[in-house]
Amino acid sequence: MHHMSPEMKECIDNCLSCYSECLSMAMGHCLEMGGKHTEPKHFKLMMACAEICRTSAHFMLIGTEHHKHTCRECAEICRECAEDCERVGDMQSCVEACRRCAESCERMAA
């Protein structure tokens, strides 16, 4: 198994947490709320965020250097998702998970 720094372990945890938060928030809260919570642009962004978080965690877990590329994209999408969830409102746990993930992914992408 490849060496994994504490920072990478934290990033994996943050990615998996954000994946879970975005997916469950979209499938539960957003679908139930309707309206601006299910606007196509917002909903697709949440799905994209969940998927890039899952993919970034996977790349780090398998030990490929390509994680730097996925983490860079993950940070960008997470920041965008956090802003949009804040705009929609009543999604603070998602906003926080996205921001936490973005910060750790930016460190992994460097």
C-alpha cells in the first residue's frame, strides 16, 4: 500500500463526507422542497459535486498521482456548489461540507 499522509487521509474523509452530504441533501431535502431546490442547474451541480468528491476520494485511495487533477477540479466544483447551496438557502450542512472539502482538496492539488 502506498504511503498516505495525514492530510490525504483528512482529504479523503472530507471528500467522502461531502459526497454523502450532497447526494443525500439532493435526494432528500431538495426533492422534497421543490422550487429553486430542484432547478436543473442547481440539482446538476449538486450531483456533479457528489460525483467529483467520490472520484477524488477513490483516486487518493488507489494511490494514483492523478488525484492532483481530480482534487483541483473537486475544489472548484465544491466552491461553486457551496455558493449555490447558500443562494438557495436552508442547506447550511451542505455549504459547510463543500467548503471543508474544497479547502482540503486545494491542499492535495498543490
